[in-house]
Amino acid sequence: MTTPNERIMKLEETIAHLGMANDELSAEVLAQWKHIEALERKLAQFENRFLALEEASENPVENTKPPHY
């Protein structure tokens, strides 16, 4: 049987490990959020470039179904 001090020590260890895991997960979520924001900015830039190229084109691209449909 474990003593109350041993149980308290075990609980404190568990809480410390959970705190470390929580910090690591928070850092990973933050890094992924920054990555997502960067990708969204790039996508917006590509959309703007595509629209500018489409507007500058003499023959606009028609939105039609391919012949195999």
C-alpha cells in the first residue's frame, strides 16, 4: 500500500508531465496556425495574380464543361 506522501508525489509528477505536454501542444498549434496564415496569404496572392492575368488576356477563359461530359 502506498503512503499519502507517495500518492501526492505521483500526482505532482503526473501534473508536471501534463503541463509539459500542454505547453508542447500549444507551441505546435501556434506554429501550425502561423503556417496556415502564411499559406492563406500566398493563396490570396496567387488568386490576385491569376485574376490580373485573366483580365489582361485577350481571350478570356470560358467556364464550360469538357467534351467528355
